[in-house]
Amino acid sequence: MRLILLGPPGAGKGTQAEKLVDRLSIIQISTGDMLRQARRDQTEAGKLAEDYMKSGVLVPDEIVVNIVRDRLNQEDCRPGYILDGFPRSVEQAQALDETLKDRGEQMDAVISLTVPDEELVMRLLARQREDDNETVIRKRLNVYTQQTEPLIDYYRSSGIIKEIDGLGDINEVFDRIISALPQSGNASQAQTG
Ligand code: AMP
């Protein structure tokens, strides 16, 4: 099973990705986490990404696309993966399509989590990350609307998008996601109860 989790910052992508990892026994690939790790390790990519991340704008596509390509080449991605926070622009989605084509793979579903802006701001302010102050939060929400939201239409045309209401209890949202997954996701649910 190969999935993309799409949604604004604070929609619960990371939380739901973790639950999907448990349920489907596939790995999570979070570009946000990988970039934060790269910054801690002070790698070339990490140093380049720093200023963009602090101000809440997207790190240049080339950097992120390379990180994801390298990650997908690792053995543990074979059974499947959940992309969390990638792609975030049409250019990244096109680069991903190319990569998938080269690998002979296809996405099974794109889960788009929808949550109203004011709820997102509240959730993000309650979280304590250096890029979670109100100015940067508003910036990140803007960036989402401008650069990432167009992906909903992009994936609508391929017919694999599932729009999920991200409001409510974490487990309820999770159940909505599981019900929306194509066959193998539901089969796996039946096996594990
Ligand atoms: P996240 O943890 O997904 O909210 O990401 C935190 C920050 O990392 C974002 O505000 C961006 O600056 C950067 N970032 C994460 N994923 C991407 C991506 N796919 N493309 C560009 N920048 C990204």
C-alpha cells in the first residue's frame, strides 16, 4: 500500500500516519521530520533548509525531491509507505510521478485531511515547535493554500483522492481514513480487528 497524506499544517497528518504505520505495517516518510533531522545533523541539505523552515516557506523542490528519492531507494520502502508532508507543490507531485514511473510503482490513495483554518491555528499554537508561533503559522497556512492545495485538483484528475473530514476524535478520523482506503487497507483492518 502506497499512500500520500495531504493536508494543511495541524490537520493531523503526523498523528494519523503513525496510526496507519501500526495498522498497515508500512513505513512513514515525513519530509518535515527528515529535514529537521538534517538540520540537527548539519548536513548540506539541512543547512540549506534552515532559513526556509524558520520562516514557514517551502524548502526548494530540488532539495526535498532528492531526499525523498534517496529514501524510497531504501529496502524498507518495498512493502509500501506513507508520504507525510510530501508532495507539497505541483512540481513535487510531478517529480514524484516520474520517480514512481521509474520504479514501476503507483500510488494507491491520496488522503486529503480537511480542517478549518481557525481550528488549525488553535492546534498549532498548542504545539511547541520553533515554527509554531502565530506569524509563522499564518505564513505556513498561506503557503498551503497557495502551493499545496492545488494538489487536490491534481490528484482528483487521477481519481485516487479521498477527502476526509479531519475534525473530531483521533480514532474517529482514523476510522474514516481506513474506510476510504482501497481493498487491501480494509482487508488488513479485518485481519487485525
Ligand atoms: P512539517 O513538519 O511537514 O510541517 O514541515 C515543516 C517545514 O519543513 C515546512 O514548513 C517546510 O519549510 C519544510 N518542508 C517539509 N516538507 C516539505 C516539502 N515537501 N517541501 C518543501 N518544504 C517542506
